[in-house]
Amino acid sequence: MDAPARYILVVAHTGRQDSLIAGLQVCAQLIAAGVTPVLSEDERRDLLAADPSLCEVAVLHEDVQPGELELVIVLGGDGTILRAAELVRGCAAPLLGVNLGHVGFLAESERDDLDRAVARGLAKDYEVEERMTLSVRVKLGKSVVYQSWALNEATVEKASRERMLEVVIEVDGRPMSSFGCDGVVMSTPTGSTAYSFSAGGPVVWPGVAALLLVLDADSSLAVELLDRTGGAGILWCDGRRPFDLPPGARVVVRRSPIPVRLARLHPGPFTDRLVHKFDLPVTGWRGPTGRD
């Protein structure tokens, strides 16, 4: 009896030479292991142009559906991982990131470990970590005019450089504060490393169910664009999927029931990942002595 087919999605920034080469390497390794690599139509075209022998590569949504994937191997930085999460939103396949960018905070491995990372992915030798995401809705009056989601953050930003936004913040159906600003960031714990930490604020550990402002994850957070100044805005989710916000629009954010699943090859304390990725100074630490 034939073994069931195995499909692994490969997401690469094929417009960059290093990512294209890594994509070719991964696809060849998967094919040699009897696994079908799956790519988006555009990325398959780029890889076939570079190596026409990769004819066994399938196309996502045409040959293979997201629900048939067992794993997603992502070659690039955090932006590429966010794009991959969008491609497989709602399916169970975890994302295994190999960093080809700079910090690559969400990535699990570096370029030098590519072969080994793929081998462990093929062997299913990884743990799955779930990251909280946001459900994002835009309302005009009583009508929902747009829905999206975010892993890192949803931002409401001013549409015009010359005019500030006038907003009012609401928590759990109650107004909290109104003010003028350039924008409002509504972040998950995952996004806190980019926004809160870089601005000198606290990092929220990924296992904490919270929204920033630091709210209980069962709370809802809303931003209303006051129409008294006529200022329009733009909603961005993870820096992607822009949506124009007219005056009077209301952006409602709450915890989504659909997490992003990350494949982890090196499970360990989040503290160690934070120190490693941001090169935080720990000189002088002597470690615990006895029971602290």
C-alpha cells in the first residue's frame, strides 16, 4: 500500500538572490525525501526559471489546498513569516522559519542550519508553539465594512501628513480617553517586542494572554475616529492589508480564536531568545545561588 502523499509549503522571497537559492535548496531536499514541495504560483515560476528540473513542485490552491499541508518552511525575515501566516491562515500546519533577514525574531533557525532544519521538519522533530492573534473589524454605524486579523499589531494611522487624527479609545464598551495623535498601535504580546520594547516599554511574554494597552485577552479594544476634524485614517494589520478609514469609522480589536502555530526546534525560555535576538547585555550575571 502506498504511503500517503506529504506536502510541505515553501515560502521564500524569490526576488532576492539568497532567498531564491535557499528555496531551490529546500525544494531539492524535499523532493529527495519523497515529499512534494508546494509554492505559490509566482514563486514556483521564479524557481522553475532558475532550475527547470524542479517539475515536481505543486502550486498552492491549485494542486494542493492549505488543509493538506503538514508544515510551512519560511525562508526570510519576519515579514516573510507574516506573509506565510496569511497564506495558511486557519489551517493546522505550523510555520518553521529560517532567518535570511536581520533580526528574524519569529524565525527558528539561521541560514547556516538550513539543511538540518529541513531534515528535522521532515522528521516532524519539532514542538508547536501557538501565538495569540487579533481579530480586527471596521464598523461604520452598525455595519461591519471590513474584517481582518493580525499576529503582531493592528495600527490606525493618519492618512494625511498635515493633519493629526482625533481618536477616542474604548475598553469593553466604555470610553477611556480621547486625544490627537499620529496613530494608535494595538499589539499582541508577540508584537510587543517590536513596538513596546523598542520604545523603552515592557516586553510581554508570548504565553501571556493580553492586549496592549495591557488588557485581559477577553477584553475588546476599540478606536473611533472622531469626525469633528474631518481627519481620515488608514488601518494596517501587521503592516499589510491596508484599509482606508473615513471619519467616524470604528476599529474593534479582540482576541482571535485562530492562533498562529510556530514550529520550534529549540524549545527553551523566551528570555534566552530575547537576549540572543537583540544581543542584550548580560555581562556580570553569576546565576542563581541556591533557591531564589
